[in-house]
Amino acid sequence: MHLRAARRSERSAARLALPAIAVGNLSVGGTGKTPLAAWIAEYCAARACTPAILVRGYGGDEPLVHRRLAPHAVVVANPDRVAGARVAQAQGAHICVLDDAYQLTGVARDLNIAVVSAESAAGSPWLLPAGPWRERWDALARADLIVVTRKSTSRVATAAVAERLAGMRPDVPMCIAAVELSHLEGMRSGARRQLDVLAGRRVLAAAGIADPASFAAQLRACGAIVQLVAHQDHHPYTPADVERLARAARAGDNVVVTEKDAVKLRARWPVSTPEPLVAVLAVRWERNGRALEQAVDAVLALSRRAVPQT
């Protein structure tokens, strides 16, 4: 969408019942937008403002993932974000975080965050369906703030991506965040384990996400010997899929899954089989994270003005 058309769309966009922050990406997943949306929601909650995370509900796993990543948020799954915001407001929310909403130009937002992964930027340059890109770089004209994320790309290469994008939008704050493994948790027990338990161990990594290769690279960086079982994003696990992982666990391999996969496997895992470990992600700011905090603070101020004082 060209800038002039984008501005026309913004003028006619529907307002939500609450102040809104949109988080989305130009490529098809794998950027870390979900952990970032959860981070923003928890940032709001820590400042005595009840957040809502509005998701489309695609595939059934998004709401479950957000409920685990952002336990203090109201999570509403509805493809109609206007209706979803009304539900969130009725449940006590003061501010909305719209996950995967950068292309949702028919809905007004008070802060529009574009997330670009360093891994995607280094990959195929083609638009869908030939490549991973939903929009061209000129779509960054709609961004109020840009976050470049990295999972397995080096700091130097990530900084180069950020500098290139800064040249396109010199007027927009540019942040860099590492979306990295924080720790491991037992899929059913929730028992916390440090990453170094994987060092030198055989790991069967199952990932039904947009960028399974980066997940495997992160586990290898912990010293694990990784065999990757890669599925399409939002993969619906079949009984045969579950049994394959269970066999590996019974044979003594460490089965490690993403949070998105865990929400589908948790209730179906054989009781007598060693549980998989869930790789928990964290957002760590490497450059200009304060700019994002200040932008969110401005929207929080709007939400406080909208809430009647008692």
C-alpha cells in the first residue's frame, strides 16, 4: 500500500473501544512478534494497566500461547478486532495489544510497530507466494516504530539490517531485540531447567513454527546435538506425530518443543513417557529499547485518561 493510500485508509479506520498498539511484520511469521506482543502486555500490566491481547485465533494455538506468555493479560480471539476490543473492555482491560495486525489498516491504532527479523531480511527477497514477504519495504511508511529482531543471526549482521531500514525511515525510532532462549520447562510439570542441561545431549527438536531452522540453531548454541523435526506453521499434530516424539523420549533422547507446539501436545502426551522440555523465549533489548518503552508509555497515558477516576 502506497503512503497516500495508507493515509486515506487510516482516516477511515474504525476506532477501538480502547487505546491500541499494533504489532506485526512484513514477512510471514518467524519474526518474534508474539513474544514482543506478550512483552508489551506484561510491561503494561507492571504499570497497573490491565492489557488485552487481541488475536485472530488462527489455528487455535495463538490464544493459548499468549495466555502462558502474558498471564496478566486478557486474551481475546476474534477476527473482528473491533468486537474483540469491546469484549476486552467488558472484561476490565484498559489497553489493547493487537498481535499480527500491521496489515490490518481498517482498524485505527495509537502505535503501529513493524517487526523485521534479521533472519528474514537475509533470506528470499520475493513476495508471496514465491517468497516470505507480505509487503514491500515501502510498507514501513505506516510504522511509528521499527523493531529488528534476531534469533540466530549475529549482532553485526542484525545491526546492518537496522542501519539499512533506518536509511529508509530516518524519522522513525529503530530498536534491536534478541528473541532468545531463556530456560526450559517441563511440558506438564512446569519444572524449570537451565539451558546447560542440553550440552552434549541428543535432542529431538519439534517445531511447527514459521522459522524452525532458527529454533534448531538456538538449541545447538546451547551445545545440544540436534535432530530437527520441522513442520509447517500451526501444524496440527497427528497421533503418529505424537508417537514419533514419544518413542524418542522413551529411547532416552531429550524432546524439546516450542511453546506453540506444547499447547497442542500437552493434553495428548502419554502419561508414562518422559515429558518434553519446552523452550521458553525472552525478549532482550540490545539497542534503543527505551524508545519502545516511551512509545508504550504514551499510549498508557491515553488509557489512563480514558478510565474514570474513582
